[in-house]
Amino acid sequence: MPTGITTLHTNHIFRFRFKILLFLTCLGLLSCQGNDNFVGQTDNIITFMQAGVDIELEPNIILESITVFDVKQIQISFIAFSGPPAKIEKIYFNWSSGETYSFRFQTETQVYWQKATAPIKSQKGRLELGIPFLSPNSNFNKNQKTPVILLQKTRSQLSVQITNGMIAPSTYHLKIKLPNKIPIIAKGQFTAPYQKWHDYYPIQIKSSVPNGYIVANLQIKPTMENDERDWNTSQQIFFQTKTINELHSSISIEEAHLPTNVSGRLLTHLQPNTLTLPGHIETFLTQKRVDNSSPVSFQTIYIRNNLSATIPVLVSAMVQDRNTEKPIIFLSPPSGVRSQKHQSFSVINLEPLTTNAVSLPLYVDPDLTPKSGNYQRKVQLQLWGVETIIDQALFPLKIILPNRLSTLVTVLATIWGILVLSYLIANWEKLIEKFSNKNLILISFFGAIIFGFVNLPSTFLISISNFLLGPFSFLLTAFLNEILYFTLLVALLTIVPQTGTVILVSSVRFLLNGILLGAMSPIVLINVFVSVTGLEIGFWLAGKDLTSRLNCLILAIFFGFSDALSAWVDFQIGITFYRLFYADWYIWLMVGVGGFSYTFIGVLLGSQLGRHLQKVVN
């Protein structure tokens, strides 16, 4: 009995472990799938045309392909790109009225999905009116419940669009009636189904007309004989006339978010009110250059309308110097999309009693030498048709550019590290032959002691010090990394005062640190070479006789400057490779205190310890 129970229990455990192993294997296989499963959302503008769609793509997204699926998720169209896609791409397929289609946008690393519903095809056609432009809502004229504001004694414009139905060829006759004005007449011909005709007409309503309607009557007639399918329709816009003073306190700028995408969604993973531009290294590695004709980002401006009426306004924005208020030229839009005042602008109809959002692009011209710094965004609000500023607001803007000095320092440090490594490999045997076996044992012994008393404790202490002191944790960890390290190093140099001692003991420390703690990387190796070079030069300049107090003082000064330089180079390498950002005062605090002061103290203590140890050795 006991044997049988044990067997069953063992089988049960085996099956349970097998199921767990199988489950983990499945998870591993799923995790090994490509990036195709990483799904994001996008906000491309999809417009249904007669034979497919026009897609206005978001800027700065390099697509590999676009796939269209119907409501049953069956692929109905596909387009692949061998290079960067155009701003507006055409995809051809037969769509059905009212059906929802899924669009799959494939990049090198991500997949974006977007859905769009096809409009209802009209056999007759459609007439749309707008002031000063057409409303994005195609049912605006039918559902208009609040008036559109027109300024008294100010010229505005009426936007008209006619969309033909399924009958072609056909002719159209349009008549627009204005209060106390001669009607506007327009005639023309359609040669294809769903063909569009669009035009603008200047209008000016007399101040004696406080409100009224603009009425448009349209007739579309087939040109084929014996075809009696004439179509008549009409649309109207309800308006009110106001003065500028009546509107001045009714609309205001509330906020301007930056950075956002073109649809106004705030990019929360980026620093607010900040633009980080790519540097030379990033541009070279990714082969992406800032194009001054494409926006680098967007700002979304929120405008409040407190009137129960639709108000056409012009929103503009420019980047200024905070002191002189002059426009920043390298942040101005290209000449083709800006005003003479270096502004980007947009016209929007403010919906009544709501906060409206409008996105304006920001451009950068890399040929005009962009400069990092703090600037201001000046946002202005005007009523359509007049130059009077109704409201304006200032918002901060910070431009961050990769530090060119850090890039240069990193390149020089890397070249120097390669040269030093090549020299050591070529002359390693000669370096070892300079030392006796006794001194080599002492150097190895001190290297192990430095690793055990400096590297190991600092590895565990750094987490605690970061928790307690945050960015000032170096004040605590530097006691080990600087004072104790240089105490032991100078004690060794007192006993073994030979050129190359620093190189050998640093090599032992680096190998132990890399093998036992895994802290071995090309960047760490570059830092070691920079530090070792400075220390060897300082030791040579100070003189090898460290029994002299004057020589010890000189060595403390040289080692202090050498370690400060090494700490500064370490900062520049971190800024370049890891895109870290530090305040200047923090860099100089760490270089001055952690680099020079603690090293100076460690050298003086090491000289005292070295003299006592030398007596023991002798």
C-alpha cells in the first residue's frame, strides 16, 4: 500500500510539472512572435472617393504597407511601399454604402489599425454650404440649430460644394439668395458620377439685418434625352450679425498643449512644452533627417466659446524670443504654409457653448542652425475677416538639442580608448617584464582588495543611497569609490613606485568586476582607459618618491584634477549614448566634490598608509 500511494503521488507531481513546462513553452513560443502583434492606434484622415479612398497619412511615420479589410475581416485591397509614402495615398477598391472598413498600417516595428465607415451613396447628389469653409459634419446644414456669427460691416465668404449623384452626364443650376442682395447664380456640367464642384463667394450683410437666412437652391438635370430624373434640393444657413465689441468677451484661449499628434492627442510619454530634436549621431544612425517641410510636432490649442452661436475665427501661433519677442526663424513654418509674420494658422468654426480644439504644426529648419533654449509660443485669436486680436496668450517652449560637446568628447574618448588598448596589447609582455614577481603579487593582491572593499560594497550601497539621497547619492558612495579607492591605490604606489602600476591594478580590478559582477562593457572600458591615462600622467609628473610630503601634495592635486576630468568625460559619454540630461550645476558639483575633493583626501590618506606599509615590507 505505501508503495502504491507513493507511485500515484509521484505520477501526479510529474504530470503537474509537465503541464507547467508545457504552459511555459507555449508562452515562450508566443513571446517569440514578431512585432506584428504590437498594435497601436493612428489618426490618419480617410476620405472615401468614387473608386476607393484617399488617406492623408500622419507625418513622420514610415509605412511599409497598407491593407484594407471589409466587415468580415476579408482582405480586399493592399498596397506596399518601396520607399517613404506620399502625404496622401490612394487605395482603390469597391466600397459599399454604410459599411465599416478596417485599415491596417504596417511599419517596421509596429502595426496600427483604424476603422472608417463609408458614406451613404446618393443617387441624386448633395449640396453643402459653409461660412467661411465647409463644416466637417456633412449634416451641418440639416441639423443647424444655432446661428453662425457674421461681423457687421465686414466681408466674409460663403463656401459652396455640389456633389453629383449617380447620373452622368448632367447639368446643374445653383441659385443663392442673400438678404437684400442680388442672387448668386452658378451653372455648370458634371461628366462623371460623384463629381464635385466647389467655389467661394464673398458676402457682406448690412448692419440693418440683425439675423436671417442664406438660402441656396440647386437643380441637377440629366443631359440625356428622355431622362426625366431631375433633382431639386435646397440648403440654408441661419446667421446673426454682431459687432466686434459684442464678441470680445465671449471667446478666449484656455490652453495650448505641446507636444500632441495631428488629432490633438497629448503625447504623455514626452516632456510637456518641450521639443527634443535629433542630433548628428542619431540622424546618421537612423538615416532620418529633419525635413523643414514636414511638422516635427503639433500643439493643440483649446478655445472657449461662451455664446450660443457658431463663431468663425482664425487661430495663429508663432515662436518668439522671450526677451526681444522677435520670431525665431529656425522654428518658423516654411514660406508656403505661413503668413508674413512667421505664423502657422488655421480657421475654425467655434461650436457654441463648448471648448473647441485646433491643432497647429511646428516646424524646424535644420539648415538655420537650431539652438537649444527656452522660448515662448504666442497664440493669437482673430475673428474671421478682421485684423483685430480678440485674445492672445503666451505659453513656454523648451528646445533640447543633443550636446555637441558631449558628442565630440565621446568620439575623442573612444578613439583614445582604442589607441590605449592597442598599445597595451602590443606591449603587454614588456610591461609585465618590468615588474618583479614580488611586485606583481602585491599588485594583484591590492587589485583584489580594491575590488573587495570598494566595488562589492558600492554595488550594494548604491541602491540604498539612491533611495535615501536620490541624485545626491554620490556624496555617500564616493567615500568608497573615491576616498577608499585612492587610499589603497596611493598606498600601493608608495610600495611599488613604478610606471604601469596603475594600469596593472586597474586591469585586475576591471577583470574581477566584469567576471564576478558582470559590469563589463565597452563604455566601462573607455572610462577605465581615460582614468588610467590621467592617473599615470599625474603620477609621472608628481615624481615617484611618495615619501616626500611635497610630492604627495602635488600628487593629490594631479590625481584630483585627473579624476575630475574622468568624471566629466563619464558624464559626456552618458549624455551621448543614453540621451541623459543634467543641469550644469549638478555636473560641476559631482565633478568638484566627488571627483576632486574626495580624491584629494584619499591621496593624502593613502600616502600616510603607504609609508607605514613600506616599513612593514622593508
